Amino acid sequence: MIFSLQGIVQELTPTYAVINVNGVGYYTGISLMTSQKLTLNKETFLFIQQIIREDAHLLFGFNSRLEKEMFNLLISVNGVGAVSALILLSTLSLDEIASAILSGNSALIQKAKGIGAKTAERIIVDLKDKVQKFSNPEENISSFANNKIKDEALSALEVLGIPKRSSEKIADRILKQIPETSVEELVKQILKNI
């Protein structure tokens, strides 16, 4: 069983890397999070999860042990394959995934392409007791409150005819800078920044 690889990044894309270890290139599926930490033609170290199927021997690489653990938790859920797990890890940070699971926010999990409502609910039910270590409980409560404030503000702006897509990024930026913003204040700030 391959546990880790240390070698030169021979090829690099957002979804896979080829790690050259002493002249042997290992094709490794990766998340966007890991891809951003790698540099072409530079030495790297990846934690590896090997999946052996009847038709293939697959390697998945992770920049951190925590990302590998989250990947393994996700693929333990019925209906979540390795590719779906990587897409989820590419869409949301470990903390966002853990927060979404702990707060039961299936809409956030469904932002990952290919994960529908049923699968998102299954992820929440199966992993609720297993993801505490990935996130800070105080942050969960505040980020859950922030999501509620953000949703209300975006709804108010939609009523005013401002599309959600253009205001969502601004809302995220403002909530990062001033986490204890009220809905009214957030709406004002977004209107100033559009």
C-alpha cells in the first residue's frame, strides 16, 4: 500500500499531478486545494490514498494529513465516489465542509458539482459525529450566523433587482472583515461596493 510520495512535480493540472519518484511517474488525482500548493518541477511530498478496483489502481494525493482524512470520510459515505470527494474538497475548504456538516447546511455541500440533495443529506447524517476535529466550534456558530445574515441580505438585494451572483462575493468579503455585521449594514455595504 502506498502511503506517501516524495518527488518532483513532473506534470501539474488543477485535477491531477504526476510525481516523479526516482524516474517513475505516479499519476495522482488531487484537489484544487492541493494543486495550489504544488509547483511544477519542484520537490514535493504528498500523503497518498490508494484505491484498488477491479479495473484500476488509483492514487489520490493530499498536501495535508487532514485533507486525506476528510477525503476518506467522504468516500465512506454511500454514493460518494473518489471524484465527487475531490470535487467537494476543491469547492469548499475543510473548515467549510465540517461547518456545513455540523450545522446541517446541505445547500452549501450541494454547491459541489455532482452532489445532489440526497447525497448531501447522507453526508451530513453519516459524518456529523466525525468532523469535529476539522473545525473550531466557536467559528461554526459564527459562520452559521454569518450564513443566515448573508442569505437574508442577498434575498433583500434580489428584491431590489440586484443579482445574487454579483453581490455574493462582496458579501463574503465584508463578512470576513466585519463578522458581526447586521443584515441592514451588510445590505448598505454591498450597495456601496457594487
